[in-house]
Amino acid sequence: MAERNKLSKDEQRDQLVAQMRQEEQGRQLGYREQALKIFPHVCARCTREFEGKSLRELTVHHKDHDHDNNPPDGSNWELLCIYCHEHEHTRGIQGDREADSPAESQGSSLAHSPFANLAERLKK
């Protein structure tokens, strides 16, 4: 009977994950609400304005990428639309990949055209 009261490892893990998700959601709501009070509802990258239902598309980006660094003055935050926020994080990942590749001198992956020198390469 005592063994029935014990949670399996899977159940313990599930409870821990649920608790961590709930805590993270609480932190996000806290700093998001603060950021929305401090900053105008405009994406800091594309300058698109948000209001009403579209406000949910505006996210808080941590400039230093540390989600636990939430100063009350908002100095580590900027509001980004979901598209610019995704681009910001993808840019960092792509930058790491480029640093590891020999073709890093070709510039940003978003500006890089893989076929730019195709005619020249075909001549060889």
C-alpha cells in the first residue's frame, strides 16, 4: 500500500516539468506586463505598432539573452514582434554556424546568395 502512494519516476518528472513550466509562465507574465507598461507598443526592429488583439504578437526580448535578468527599469528588454524576435534568435544561431564554417567571410546568411558566384565557379 505504501508503494501506491509513491510516485513513479515518470510521474515525478512530469510533476517537476509542469511546476517548472508554471513558474516560467509566471515570470514571463510578470516581466511582459512590466515591459508593456514601460515601452510603447511598437516593435523595436520593424517599428510596427500593436494594439488590441494584435498586442499578443509583441514579445519581450532579453538583450543579454538571460531570462532571469529582469531589472525593474526594463534596461535588459526590448519589445519585438514575433517575426523580428524569431529573426533575432535565428541570427545568433546562424552566426555561430558561420563562425564555425570556412565561408564566414561571405557575410550574414540573410544577405548571402549561394548562387552569386555560380557562373564563375562553372567556368573552372
